Amino acid sequence: MVVRVESQPVHRETQGHRGIHASLGVVEIGTWKVSDCVEQQPSLPDRPIPVDVDRPNPDTSLIR
């Protein structure tokens, strides 16, 4: 499983991500607020950061 993170555009408050599974392909596309990451610096003590999933893959039950 790999999570690919996009760079944050200057004019947006969110950052995009894709969850990619080796055999299933893209299993999740979503965003999170950059401010949530900044507030929890340096070690994310209240993890995980809330994530908005825009497109889940219905076959994600296969990897759990």
C-alpha cells in the first residue's frame, strides 16, 4: 500500500492524496486540511488527521 500526496496549491487550504494498492490499484482519493497537520506539529499526538474521502474503491474490504 502506498499513499501519494500532492503538493498544496497556494490558493487552497487542502492537500490531496491517493491510496494505491499494488494489486487493486487506486483504492482511495481524498483531501485533508493542511491546518489540521500544522496544529498537530511536530508529532501528530492526536492522530489520525481527519480525511475527506472523495472516491473510495468498493473493493477496499479485500485489503483489511
